[in-house]
Amino acid sequence: MKMKKRVLQVLSAAMAAVMVAGCGSPAATRQTTAAAAGTGTGTGTGSYDEPMTFDIYDVAANYQGTQSGWFAKVVKDKFNIELNMISPQVAGDGIYQTRCSTGNLGDIVVLERTDFTDCVKAGLIKDITADIKNYPNLMSYQDQIDVLNKAIPENKDGKTYGIPCQMTNTSPTSYSQDVIASSPLLRWDLYTELGRPEIKNMDDLLDIMEKMMKAHPTNDAGDPAYPLSLWSDWDGGDGMLGIANVTQLTTWYGEKIKGSLLLKPDNTFIPVNSKDGTYYTMLHFLNEANRRGIVDPDSGTQDWNTACDKMKTGRVYLMWYNWQVGFWNTQDRLKNGTAFIYTPIKDQTYYADADTYYGSGRVFAVGSQVDGAKYQRIMDFLDWYAGPEGLTYQHDGLKDFNYTVGSDGKYTLINDNALMDNIPVPEELGGGGYNDGMNAINQWMVDAISTDPGTGEPYNKDYWSTYKAATMTQMKKDWAAKFGAAEPVDYMKDNKILLISPNVSVSLPSDPADISIIRKQCNDLFCDYSWRMIYAKDDAEFDSLWDEMCTQMQGMGFDDLVKFDKDKYQIELEAKLAVNKK
């Protein structure tokens, strides 16, 4: 599951204090049980006799504490380790400064790229140059790893400190997925009940959702259902000012939030609080939806987990992240037509980032205090984590529980409700519920769209030949007949409504202390007012709140933040434009 990213940067005082302180197996046999704990060896030369705990400081983790369940058993059997997750999403952002000030952020760290660069400068990250060359899975991504590390301003000697997250083995300009990250996804059966009308704009979408709710005010169990169910605990994440339920929707009209800015399709920047930007447009859309009574009244107070439970139980009629459908779509629902699928809105042009060849922006690294046997075992673990066996566990789950392997080596999905229904895992595989035992690191080095060398197909089960065949249902055939394309991305490309932004690896400056303070104050205010505007009683109140918010942001130094971000993101934009010129 994709989760929010932190944006808090290293403060000058904390930095100063820290600087003073100091090749895959064949597919069919890939998931055989490892040697019993204490007898196994990894890529390195040591044994795993001594049990160890890895403290993992992880901006992607939604869970704090010891990994449990089936993934805990996998890494225990394989490496005789336990994973102890340290999550700023759970513990709060203050834990970052606290741990930085001790000189020990974690044994393994997963950081936003700017924070990673700061931590290298502060001496919190270990130099792994001499050792990473001995690890073949990691070295298969040497190009991406080298590009990341060479971009560190202080890294004059070309040393290796970090490994990008979500690299691919495709290319920086490829777009390999069938469904983009964010687009309108409606329940096909409910849309069909209405005659599958053309949706010209967001007003039409509101009309359609209002009719859906009138016809189906509850789910099958009789619980209240709403077209839109929102949550607030991801607000201000992913390096974007604003509430998460709006920031992602700006891409529906070709705009992408970059810090305090909106990048427009003509490659110009405007402030995110501009009335002619899509943050205003999409926030107003949610306000209109609320005035029509089609927004879940719990939206302002519920967290992600509560909203997620509603998705799993059929109490939501519009989704906008491509991964959200994993909480509902099954092969049975694709067969009976009750699954979610992209539904075109005629006035939209979509922004999409290309395959994350050079990484998604986050970085894996080893803490500078790690040495000896623990360091070797961490490197063994990271190499496995980037290799076919580790990636199969991360992206596909457990052999003979989540999938079977045919005589041709191809995978076939089973128990496709394992995640959404948290179905029990056999004790010999770790026990507990499947979702409860999911990899709590919640971040991968290699993206699921990458090709598994053992199968010749992506790790992502949606792209397995067996899954494609099984889900070529009447619903998919009807969708293809209506829209004239095999898949959503094909429709977008055919109609020239997809703007693909190339993947680049650049080092961007971190916030100085004054900008960090302005960013936090402006974001807190922006989010607070955004929620108030969703609940505004009419357009007059909505615009009054917007104007009041902008005035207060100006008083906080918002213009200085905008200037800083323009200089910052121009670096990234120029790198992307250079790729497009090639």
C-alpha cells in the first residue's frame, strides 16, 4: 500500500549536534523454506547463528514495533532476524530530530531523498562503496544506484551511500502500467445501471454519483454507503502542500503539485493557492459533493484505516488511486461486473510520472553506527530484498497461498481476497491474518512493474498472463467495446490525454531553517482551511474562506516559500525537459 511521505527536514541545530557526535533462483523453487535459523548463510561469508534485531527507521511504515506474522517468519527463517519498525507516521515527526541528535537514526533507514542527503552530510549514513560490489542483486541496478549517489553534492569521491526505492528494469521514459496512479474509478455495475452515460466534466460526475447513492444508500450488509469517503492523516505528505484527498486529484487536469507550487502542462509554475489552479478546482468539487450529501460525514474525523475498511466492505463508490481497487476488486467481482474501473471524463488530461527507473524519491541506506556481523547481515538482507526471491515475497506473497506455479513456471493467483479479507495464514507459514503479516517496511527497492527473470512477466499479478486471461471478463469486454481500447492507459494514449513525465534522478536542496518553519506553518493552515472549505455551506462562504486563508499565508511568508520552491523544482524540471529532447 502506498502511504504518505514526510516532508519535515533536518533543522540546523539538530544537524550541527549530529555532526559533532559523529541472481535469482528458478521461479518454481524460489520460495522453498530457508535453512533453519542458525544454519543459513547469505551472500556474505558469515553464519546466522546469532539472532539479531534490525531497527528500521522508515518514513513509509504505517506500523511501529516488531514485524509479526508470515513476513516475520520469512525473514526469521532466512536470516534469523527480527524487524523493529520505527515509524514517524506513528510516533510523530519529532522522532526524526530526536534520533538524529543521538547520532543513530537506525540500522536500516528509509528516507525521503532530501533528508537522505542531509543525513549523509551529517554522518548518519554508512559508506557501503567497498561492500555493495559483492552483492549481485544490488549490482544489477548499478546504473540507478550510481546516478543517485553521484548527485549528492558533498559526494566528491563518488562513494555509495544509498539505494533508490522502487527502481525498475524498464527505462526512464517508459510507462508500463495499464492504469495510471490517479484517475476516476467507478463501480462498473452502478455505472451500468445508469446506462453508462458520457461524463463530460466534474459536474456530470457529481450527478452520476448522486444517482448512485440514491439508488444504493447502503452496502449489501445495510451499512451506509457514500460515493466519497475521505481521510485526513496523510495530509501534507508526498512533498505537497495541502490535503491528500485533493493533491492527488490535481493530476486529473494535467497539473502536479511540487511543494508549494503547481506545475502546469505548459511547464510553468503557479502557487498552489492560485484560484486558477486545480487545487482550488478539486477542493471546490469536494465542497459541491458535500453540499449534495454524497460525502461520508465521517470524512473529517476518520483515519485511513477506517476509510480503508469502508472500501473493503463496499461502502465507497468512487476510488482515485490505482492501488485502492486491491481492497475490492477480485476475479469474482470482475466476472460479475461489480469491480471498479477507470471511467473517462471528457474534459480531463492526465499527468502521470513515468516508470520509476531511477527510483521514486525515497532511499534505503545503512546507519553509520552499524558494523561487524550486523552490517554484513544487513547487506545480505538488502541484497535479498532487491532480488527475485525477496521481490516475490514482497509483491506476490506466499507460494501455494497467494499463487501457484505451473509446469511452465508461470504464476496463477489464488486467494485473491487475502489482503482485503485478512484471511488466516496457515501456522506453518507464520499464522495470523494475511494483511496483519504484510511486510511492515511498506517500501520496496524494486517496483512490481519490473520483470521477474524467473517468469519473464512483471511481479505485479495484474500483468501475469494467467491473470489477464482469467480477468478478460464480460465487464472488461464491455468496457473495451464502449471506450475502444483494451486498457485505460491505451485509451488515454489513443486519445492523447496522457502527459508522461520522465523519471530523473536529481539532488534538490533541503529547506533552510526559516523556510522549514514557513512550510510547516503554511501547510498546517492550508490543510485546516481546506477541510473547512469542504464543509462550506455555499460558494460565498467557500471563497471567503479561500481569500482569508491566502491572506494569512501571505503573512506567514508564503511568497518566500514559493520563490524557494521555484528555484528548487526548476532543477528537476530542466532535467525532465532534457530527457524529452533526446
